[in-house]
Amino acid sequence: MATTLLTELVPLLKRPVSDEDRLRARLHTLDWLGCAVLGATTETGSRLVALQKSLSSSGHISLTGGGKADLQTALLYNGALGNILEMDDVHRTSILHPGPVVIPAAIAVAQHIGATQESLLNAVIVGYEAMIRIGRSFGPAHYQFWHNTSTAGAFGAAAAACELLKLNDSQWISALANAGTRTGGLWQMRHESTQSKQLHNGWAALTGVQAAMAAQAGIEGPASLLEGKQGLLAATAEGGIPEAVLSEADAPWLLWHCSFKPWPACRHTHPAIDAALRVDIPAAEIESVTLETYDDALRFCDNPNPQTELQAKFSLQHAIAVTLLRGEPALEDFNADSRNHPQLVEWRDRISVRSSRVRQLAYPNAYGATLTLSLTNGQRKVIEVDDVLGDPGNPMSTGQIIAKASSLFKAAGVSLNHQQDLMSVLTEQDDALWIDALADALPSLAATQEAVQ
């Protein structure tokens, strides 16, 4: 077989994993589960439940929030839940969210084959690595139209499944190649009130695992899928960075480069939120606010008049107004009551946003913002943010990550006792039955939610 990016990538995905790496993977699994459990209780979650029930009435794979289904349906359903709240983890330079795709794919396959804890966590780490390495090769052109998480997510899900299924190198290459022949979704869904983004992720998890199982069955794929003349980069990523797939081969696993999201809004709003949190002047003394940031933040989140909860989570103006008036933004700060609150409506009109050449040059290596306050006394105050909370340069502590998950479980109606059981499984338990304990926790969540309602 000729040497290609995929043939060179597979050995990088098979390097040793340490106990410390697996501890980090546990935290990402906990973070995903918190997001998915609360996501399942939303209106979008209810629609996904209806879809799941129409596709499967029985099976052996656990569903987040209750019940079981066949493997294919569980992959689609669990894969669609993790990004509903916009609190999923993120990798900056590839501009994608690995957890919502890789983790449910790994859990489903692990439960399907009866894998051990170590095997599952290794698969999560390897899936993140494949997804990020390939995703960072796309460059800015792909992200203009394509949903990076979905495109690269299929590779991540395939890699996680390959690791669990113990495929050989040739099978790995075919699995990754065939996962990538079905490119991720289009950003047009951002311009309307839809649930397409959730389907993008669910389909990525499903496609990746199917590609791995197809490879196990002997179905081959094109090894030059990434860099070929009619391959993924040529078709969808003009000016892509193919060398990024293999660069920094000796670096730590890229799971360590991922950020956790503390605030329930699009990551592009977080620099503005962090800047607003540093304001030590009463809102009554602020006349107007100017935000300067990078272009993608404006492209996705310049919305002074959000009409839905999702639009509010993608509104720089709303995020800044909420933070200045209320402090750290909470889930309820994006609902209809908050969105339509007269004071917040009035404040959004005081906030202007514009592109910053300095911030654009630093992006996507840094998600930064400059907030300029024009005060009622005629003075100005400037606040700069270079590393937002949750990024590797300004990380959330283990305690903060656990507290975030606990708050999401609580908001979903999960009892305190069951929260403690989940925390024990995800942060302490260490035995070969760990995957069974985790899988059992998913359907039992429904009972605890009903008990406290």
C-alpha cells in the first residue's frame, strides 16, 4: 500500500496511553454525560426521543435518560444529545467539539462488545486524537460552510470503534477512509431555527462506527481519501493544511489540548463573557460597550435581537448584557423570560461589535476579545482577554469540572444520591465492570428524574 496521510496516521493512534491520560478521559466523559442528560430533557431532546422510538423499540444499548435500543439507533440518539446545551468541550485550532461524537460512539461500542474500562477510555483518547488531527487540517475554508465537528467527528468515532474492535492497520485505514467519504453538515442550519446540528453529530457517530464495522467485515476504503485529487481536502478545504494531520507526532495526546466550557453559550461568546466578568464598574455607570474580536465570533454570534433560546446562546450582545447585569451566565439566562426582559433588550442595543485585526491574527490559536466601556462620566475602560476560562492556558480545575456536571445533573432532576453514584463511577471506580456500571447509569437516570418531579 502506498504511503498516505491515513497510513501514516494510524501508527500515531496506536501509541501508549498512560493512567493520567485515562483520568483526563474520565473527566471528558463526565462532562459529556452532564450535557447529554440535561439535553435529553429539553424540547429538542423530546423530539430526538420520538425519533428514537420510531426507529427502534428494543435493543441492548443504553440510551441517555432511559431505555435501550439497537446499536445503530443508540449511536444516532446518544450522539445527538451532547451539544444541545452548547456546553460541550472544544478544541480551539480545529474548531470542533470532540466529546459529543466520540464519547457516545465509544460507550455504545464498548457496551456492544463488553469492553473493559481501560479499553473504553483508550478508545475515547484515540477518537479525540483522530478527530482533532484530521479536523485541524481543514483550515479556515472548510469552516466557512461545513460543520467541522460533524466532518471530523466521523473519523473520531471510527477511530474509537477501531480501537475497541482491535482492528489491524489495513482495517483502520479503510475505516477512517470510508468514514470520511460522507462529509459533515452545512452551516446553513445556523440561519434558521432547526435541530440539524444535533443530527450532524448523531450521524457522525453512526457513520464512524458503521465504517469501522464495515472494515472489520472486509469492506475497503481509499487510503488517499484526505489528500487525493478528488479527496476530502481538495473538495471541501481549499488552502487546507494536510501536514497538520501528522505534525507534532511526539506531543501529548491532543485530549489535553481541549477546553471545557463553563458557560451555556457558543464558545465564540466566551471571550466576551470573560471580559464582562472582569468589569468592576456598576452597570448604571456604563453608557455603552464596544466589543472587538475575531471574525468567526461575529459571523456566528453577531445577533442583537435573538428570537429563540438557541439564538440567544449565539448572541454576543445578549451574552455581554447578561453578564454585566447578572454576573456569571446560567442556563436560565437564555430562556424566553430573560431574552425578552426589558432591561436586557435595552442593554443589547447599547453594545456594538466589530472585527479586530489583532484578535483575528491570533485566532484560532487564541479566542480573544477586547471590551471597551464608555462610562457616564466621559471616561473609558478597556478590558483584554487572551485565554478564556476552560482553555489550556486558563484551565478549569477538576473540582470546577465536577461541579459543572453536578449542576447539569441537578437541573435535569437527577437525585443527589444518583448524582453521587455517577460521580463515583466516573471519577473513582476502577474495575473491569466499569462499563456495565456506566451503561446501567444511563437508563436509570429516567427513574431518578421522575422521582423528584
